[in-house]
Amino acid sequence: MIVVRLALEERGQSDISGAFSLHREDIDMRLLRSVLAGTTAFCAAGAVAAAELEVTHWWTSGGEAAAVTEFAKAFNEGTEHTWVDGAIAGGGSTARPIMVSRITGGDPMHATQFNHGRQAEELVEAGLMLDLTDLAEAEGWTDFIHPASLLDSCTLDGRIYCVPVNIHSWQWLWLSHKAYEDAGLDVPSNWGEFIDTAPQLIEAGKVPLAMGQQPWQTAGAFGVLATAIAGVDTWAKVTIDKDASVAAGPEYAKVFQAAAQARELSKDSNVQDWNLATAMVINGQAGGQIMGDWAQGEFAIAGKVAGEDYTCLPGLGVHELISTAGDAFYFPKQDDPEIEAAQLELASTMLSKTAQVAFNLKKGSLPVRGDVDLAAANDCMKKGLAILAEGNIIPSGDQSFSADTATQLEDLMVEFWNDLSMSAEEVQEIYADIIADAD
């Protein structure tokens, strides 16, 4: 991440070895306190002193806010400490530069959200993040965090630096039953049927595909189309192996043609935020939306029922798979052992069984723990759980691309989605060039 590197250079810092992290549930507090003491070199005769922890994140939509409140509640009620909410509106693209600037500028928050993967890699390498390895080993995170790649994404040089809190997958198409009923159509069962019904939706006054204009939305939708149209093996050659020849080849040409088609079907969305695009599906104004499973939180807030009011198609109904993307929390280093002890208690709380269930049921995501009871899950979440159990998973782009490469791809998709004169062939050529230089 260029902004990180520049900020660190200004402070006279260079690369420093680092690492990444995760958590457990219902452990003896005496064990936790002993971990806190060993990690922070702070021993207290009694309870750890109460602290207020500022937690920054970009969860501001209705469903997101309801979910993050569950974490705050668990921390406030289960410890002597207080969660001070630091929500930043505008999504991750807006929030991340602010978070990075504060951390590198000497004004760190106490805990902060990033996505699984490489977004905080340079911060960890610079020695700015708390090492959670001792806590993870004491609580046995490797025993219950599933899949293991989640913890791997928090690990650098064998050390753990973040707490994965959910599994989010981009690989979903959400369809409005009302929109299709109004148009006198059956709800599609795959992407091909969705495309075939688009003209009738337009005739009925509907927007076939709702799409917000934040950079990550169009880039994410393209990734979903790539796995559905080109197939997982071809997608992996481009995204994981970074094979520019495949990105420039005929199989990916089909993906860019599909993206151009999706661009045409979404041109009348006229919304910016992702949740406003989801609202178009909820109220029947739009036929569908390619969006991650966090959209379920918005359907839930609106009182909609999966299978009755909306349909969810994993892998666009073409390949039933999910990507193991998601959110993780890092804990910027503090020059205060009591604060550091409280940070470790927050890390522990986020991985507790109770918090994992309460948070993920409202977020629409899957828990990172494989040992929790999700009997209350709706039909869409159960689909995701079944796919996860079968092992039909792929890593997310965040786990494969550096922050710099991801930003270049996002910027390209924004340009493509907003400039209808830009052909599929033109964008494919630029895309392949980015992949050739990707890290």
C-alpha cells in the first residue's frame, strides 16, 4: 500500500518483521489474564484495569450497524471495558486510508477493521500491530477456526496479527420475487436465465441489475462473473497464478463481454452505495444484484424472508461455491500495558461462541468457528454453510493481490463501468497489463 510506505518513510521507518492473528470461547479468565500478563509484561494483583477502546470500522448500513452492535454488547457486558464506536461512513475504500493515516501518523485507534488478506501487510511489517500469537496459542485458535486459510491470512513469519471474525463471500446473485412477479416472470435459477429475462424486466419498468458506483462494487462483481463465466480453474490462473496470458486470452474475453452486458443492464441504477442498490432489489425496483452475502443483513432489517421474498444464487447459479473473504480486526500497538491487556480481551471476545453467532446471524456472514450452533440461520446462510462443509471454496482477491494491485483493478472497473464507450476488448488489454505486473 503506497500510502503506508510513504507515511512510514516520513517517520524514518523501513520494513520490520511482523505477523497476523485469531481467537477462542468460554476460557477460564485466569488463563486469559495470564496470557495478557505474559504478552504485555503487565501483572496485576487484581482485575485488569477498566479501559475505553476506540474501535474503527466501516459498518454503517442498517444490517451492518445491527451486527457490530453485537460485538460491542459482548465486550461491554463480558468485560470491565467499554467499546467506543468509531464508525467511518463510505465503505472500506473511504475508511482504509483514514485508518492507515492515523496508525502511521502516531494517532492509532485501539482496534480496527480490515479485510482478510494483505491490506494491513505493510503495517504489520513495520511493527505497528500487536502480536496476538500467545493469545491464539493459549485459546487454541487453530483448533476451531475454519477454513485454516483465514488464520493464514492473519499470519506473517509464523506470528498471528489479526482476528478473523467472519467469512464473507462475493459469489451471490440476489433476486427480487416482487420484480419478477410484477413482470409476470418466473424467478431465474442461473445467470443465463437472468440475462434472458432482462428485456421483459425492462418492459415492466424494472432495472435488471442494481449496481452501486463505489469502486469495490464493480470490481467485486467482475470477480464473480469471472468465476461463473470462465470457471474456477481459469480464474485461479489469473488471480492466484497471475498469468497475464490467460487474462488476455479467449476465456477471459467471455468474462469481459459478460461484464459489458452487465454494465448495460445496470446503467439505470443511479445509486452510489451498495445498500441502496440492495434496497432496489428489496422493494422490487430491480430484478437482481451481484453482491456479497452481507446483503442478507439488509433483507433481514427490511423483514424479508429468504425463499419467499428473495432468492439467493451462490456462484450465480452456475458454480455453487463461495469465496473465503471476510473481515478481520487488528490491534495497533499502544504504549500502555493496561490498554494492551484490554485489546487482548477484545480479541478474545470477538471469537467467543456467543459473539460469533450473534454477530454473524445479523451480518449475513458465516462464522469463523466451526463449532457453533447456527440452527437459526436462514435458507441462504444454510446454503453457504453447506458449500463450506463440502469444501467448494476459493480464496478472495484480497488474499491474492497486494493493496496496490487491488486498487489498480478497482480503478479500472470504475472507468469501464462508467464509460460506456470503453469496449470489452480495451478493458481486457489494460486488465492483462495490470495482472502482468501484479504482486
